[in-house]
Amino acid sequence: MKTRVLTVAALVAAIAALASCHQPNNETETTKPAADPEIQNLRQSLFEGDKRFWFPGNDTGFFEKFFVQAETAQAKKTTLRVLHYGDSQVESDRLTAQLRDRMQELFGGGGPGLLPLKQPIPSLTTRQSTSGTLIGQSTYGSKPYVRCDGNYGPMLRSWLLNGSASTNIAAERGRLVCDRARSFSRVALLYNTKDTDGKTSLEVSSGDQRKAKTGSKKGVNRLEVKLDSAVTQLKVDVSGHADIYGLTVDDGYGVAVDNIGMRGVSGTQFTMVDSAQLADAYRLMNVGMILLQFGGNAMPGMTKDWQLEAYCKNIGRQIDFLHSVRPEAVVMLVGPADMCVRREGQLLTNPMLPKLDKCLRQTALTHNAAYWSVFQAMGGEGSMKQWVAKGLASKDYIHFSHNGAAQMGENLADAMADLYRYYRSGKK
């Protein structure tokens, strides 16, 4: 009799559950409104197309903390910095210029961003001439640069000042120069004082405007002066005994995107920098995003899988290091472009390149970084020949031309702008 009661109870419960399945439910897929087709297309482009992003754990909200800060930077009168590190593909402000312009269009800000006190490679965006006795200290390159005890700063290259130096900075003109980068109104000196009682001075002048500031605190510091109105050229005078990490040349508030091109580098030098000093510099700069665009310079000597794996493992260590010194920043690895080698009388994609692209992507995701593939954005295997034929790459079948770099910069800028649109669509 007891068993019969339980069976009836179970039957009643089953009937009730069945009945509930036919009750209207506003949460079911069948009654949800159809998704916006534009957002669907956006999602497909961002997460499935050739210009797609890859995120750790498929977290499409990976950049949310950056977007939150970027949206409020202008109102708070702060500058949120994006550091774009890369090899010769990005030197001279290539690719970075287009990304900077788009980010500043979205979030405000202006100016060319972080510049060295002495510019070793001409920039498309600014013209610079420097005088004074300076010793170059660098994690890469040969003479006249010297190695020092980790004191390189955020550009992985600093200039030892013992006395005084000056640099003249002027905005370049040309069709590849973005207007927002041609305005200067805020200049800051990032440096590391050598002496306990030493003073470091910064003076900025342009026409009738002259502003100066002096600091005496030992360690990593930042001195900033603000001009009364924006200019397109200025002179910077510095004096003291210090390691000069760089000058940030900005206009207004919002987002700054800094170009840090390092010719011949494969992206494995970050761990050569003193972690405490770099952490201080990143904090003073308010770094919110770090882009690492490397891999091309590792290719020429890479013929075995173990070499590829060793390189990617080293890149993983660099990402971990950057997370440790600036946990507040999001990190994205940007892979290398297609490059050709001659095989059997034909110019074909280096056979190691697709493997490297995949390995770098897996490395990024494993080490909590996003990934964006230049190789895929170009069109994948064989695409470099097409870019050369269109005048978008040089005939070494490795490097972009200025026009090609600008186009790839626009591709990256479009992708980041679309990612922000997708983020905003989730806030409506």
C-alpha cells in the first residue's frame, strides 16, 4: 500500500511538470526577440572572420575593463595609455598611427604620445632633432648603445643624461599623418633620478609660451607641464643626472597610443628590464593596454618545431612578466605578417609561419592575453605576394610598404572599434 502511494505521488508530480512545460515563458528561445542582424554580423566578424580576435576562455568581455576606463578618461581629465610594442613592421609610427587616431576619435585625446629624448629612427608623425651629451642604454642593438643594470624603462631603451640636452619636436605633414597627432599641449618627462639630492628640470617652450618644472625625488618620476594652447612644434630642455625614459607629448585628455618600434627585435627583451622600475613607470603613465607585435624576426633561423616551441615559451614568459608589473592592463599579442621564401623556384609562404601563427595564438591564450593575427588579416598563405603586387609590401616579401602598413593599421583600428561597438551593444 505504501508503494502505491509513492507511485501516485510521482505520477502527480510528473503531470504537474508536464503542464508547466506548456506555460508561457518569456525566457525561452522561441519567445525571445530576434537578435539585431547588425550585431550578429558584428559578432561573426569579430569572432569568426579573418580579422577576428581570440580571447582566453573565449571571454568576449576580455577588453571590458579597458573600455570602462577609456570611456571615463576624458571626463576625469586623465590619459589612459596604450603601448604598442613591435619590430620594424611598426617602427616610424606605422600601424600605430591609424590605431591611435581611431581610439582618440572614440575616447578623446591627441598628440603623438611617447617619444624618446633622441629619436634613432625617423617617424612619419613627428620630426625630432636632439643635442647634448647622451649615452644610449638599450636592451637591444649594438654600439653606440650600452647595457645597464635593468634601467631601461618602458621603451626598453633609455638615455643617460649628465648635464643638459634639448630636443626640438615638430608635427610632420603628409597624407599618412593624422590630424589629432599634430597637436601638442601637454609634455611630461619620464625619468629615473640617479642622485639622492639631485634635481631634474624640464622646460618646454613654443613661441611666446614657456613652462618649466623641477623635481628632486630619487627614483622613477614624472614631470609634466601644460601649455596654454596647443602647438605643432616645441622645444624641450632637460637637465640633471638621470636616466631619461622618454617624453609623452599629448593633447587634451582621453586615450594615448604610444608607438615603440624596435628594429631587429623578436619580443623577448622585456624580462631584461628591472621589474620594480618598470612597474613604477607604467603606473605613472597609467597604462591600460599593452600590444605586443612580434614574431617576424624569429622566422629566419626557425626551421625545427622545437625552435618554434622554445620561442613561444619565451614569449609566454614575457607576457607573464608584463602581467606581473602591470596587472591592471590588458595584454594582446599581435602575430607576424605573411612572408615568403623561395622554394622550388617559387615564392611561397615560409612553411614555419602558419605554425608560428598558431603557436603564438595558443601561447597568448594560455598566458591570459588576447590574440590578433596579421597573417590571417592579410589573407593567409600566399597573401604577401598579392600585397607586393598591389604596392602594399616591399619586394623583400617581408615588410609592408608605408601604404600597406597604413592599410593594416586601419584593419586593426576597425577591429578594435568594432569590438567597442559590440561591447556597447551589450550595455543597451
